[in-house]
Amino acid sequence: MTLTVSIKPSVSNAMADLQKPQRHVIIWAASFGLGLFALAIAFGANWRAPALTLVGLSLGFVLFQSTFGFAGSFRAALVQGDFSGFRAQAFALAISSLIFFPLLNLGSVFGMPLNGFVTSIGVSFIFGAILFGIGMQIGGGCASGTLFSLGGGNMRLLVTLMFFIVGSAIGAAHLDFWRELPAFPATTTQDILGWPLALGVHLCLFAAVIKFAPRKSQGEQIAPKKTDTPFGLFGRPWSLLWGAVALGVLNGLTMVLAGRPWGETSGFTLWGSKIALHLGFDAASWPYWRGNPGPLFVNIFSDITTLMDFGIIIGATLAAALSGRFVLQLDWRGRSNLAACLGGLLMGYGARLSDGCNIGAYFSALASGSLSAWVWVAAAFIGSAIGIRLRPILNLA
């Protein structure tokens, strides 16, 4: 099935088209979703792999329906003073924390050990977060934004993703140098306060963000926007708050099924490292893989993060098609592509230095109680401020 870019004859016709489900794209996305599910069954170690594939599909669907991005939240806060995105993230973090904290205290569920994302704070961590902040402002999106925007038809993000993978592999090879730099031990608020009090502190901080963070009057609405679609809620755009609720629950479900929170960039590192291995590089000796090189030598679809990452792309495509918002966008301008390449490289390399992206090092780490997540946000703000200043140079609006 060939997808073509149609030119809308008028604004009114374009708006009418956006209300029509794109059935050929729905069939395409459903077919790929079923194929991915079959691969999860074939190569997954147990039933959790196909279950987490469905979670990944759901994450992509929710991210696109609510346009729940992170790079845009940093930019809106810095440029417009609008923290609506962070208010929604605080809501999602509150829900995830309510699930994570008691589970992490238990230590296991159904016999499976549970681990949060907890990282030490050091020179490499802070530098990596700054690099990631720069990259997400010029690359066109963060890790999750890259995946769901690509699913919605923005092919410029394919360039960003390709160089994200390259940057992740380079970072995996360079970790020995960065690990020798000064760093504090990994610590959580639970370690300091005990989990009940730590959870209370987290919820109070999230409530303060929700209550007092500046926002524009039109920034967010509780009810989903009304559009004429035969699929009801599944075909309508969602508000940020609806998206926050869904993402918080899905992150909790990921913890229960995978034994750890939602993450994305370890999948990119695996893809880049396997490519390097096939090109003749000894990727198994890289510091990132030195303790566990096994994933490099098995089918890529046995990796849960890979299944979820592909699921996000397909879920976003399905959401876009159901709401009639799938638009194949081809932007091959020189500076735009340069920005995508540079942004992807910086995000990939920065994610490895900071042990994650806006999801693994911030969203899931903060829900795990890691003190590093607060530092990551501050450093990513610095990087985002630099990236925003670079945007006009790279001819980005």
C-alpha cells in the first residue's frame, strides 16, 4: 500500500478531511501491530513480552492523542512562560509514584524483582542532560516525541531517530572515560525519608506544580476536544490531563510487567550496537555491554524495550489514522536535516551519559524517587535554553 501526500484545496476542506478516519492507514497500522505482537510471541522469553508490546502500542496511542511531548514543554516554559506541559507531567508523575513507591518497597511482585530507575549524579550525568536538552530543541522532539511524531507521519523525525541511534552507540563505547569523573552515589528520597514520607513529599511537590505553575488560559482543558468521528473517544484528540492519567497508569503497568519502569533509549543503544557489531566493531567489549553482552547476540525482538519502542510508533500511527490526522510530511531542506542529524546525535550521546532520556532519566526516575531526576530537569532546562538559541541559526521556527 502506497501512502501519498495530498494537497488540501482549502482550509475548510482540510478541516473536513481531518474528521474522516483514514481507513487505509488504519489497516496498515493494525497489520504492523499484529505483526509486532506475533514477533513478541515468537521471540519473547515469556508472556510478558506480548503484554508489554500492547502497553507500548497503548503508549503511542496516548502520546499522539494527547500530543504529550516533553521537548515542547521545555520550549513553551522558556519562551512563553507556559508550564502547562509540566503541570500535566506532574499529574502523571503523581499517579506513577502512587503505584511505584509501595511496589518498590515490596521489592517484588508475583515473584519478579522490581527495580526503579536510580542514577548517580556526577559530571557526566549533568553534561549528558545538557546535551540532551540541546538536542531535543533542534532535533524536532525528545525520545518519546520522536517516536510518536514519526508514527504520525513526520518523516523528518526518521533522520533524528537514525542519528539518535548513532549517538547512543557512540556513547555506549565511550562510557569508561565518563565513569571516571566525579559522581555522588545513587540515592532516592525513600533512602532518606522512608517510602511513606517520601511519597508524601513527592505528592506535595507535584500538587504545588499543578496548582501554582504558570499557564496560558487556553493551555489545557479537562474534557477532550469534540470532533465528528465514528470512533468516539478513540478518534478524538485528548487533553493533556487525559493523557497524563493514561501515561501514569501505563507506566505503573510497565513496572508490574517488566520489573522496571518505562524506558526508551536502551533500545536505540541496542540497535546501534548491533549494527556496529555487523560492521566489524567489537561492540561486546564496549563498557555499556561489558557486564551483559547477551542482547547483542539474540534476535532484536526478544528485547522488551525494542518491542515497546516499535509499539509506540505503530500505536501513534493508529491514533493518527482513527482521528484523520495522519499526514505524511517530507521536509528535506538542508538546514532542517542538519538540525535533525545534530539533534539526534546529541540526544543519543547525552542519553547514554545521563543513563536515559526525558522518560528514563526524568519521568520514570522521578516516579522511582531518584534524586538524579530533579538534577536532570534543571540541566535539561539549561540545554534547552541553548538549543532554543540555536534554532534560528538552523532555520527552525
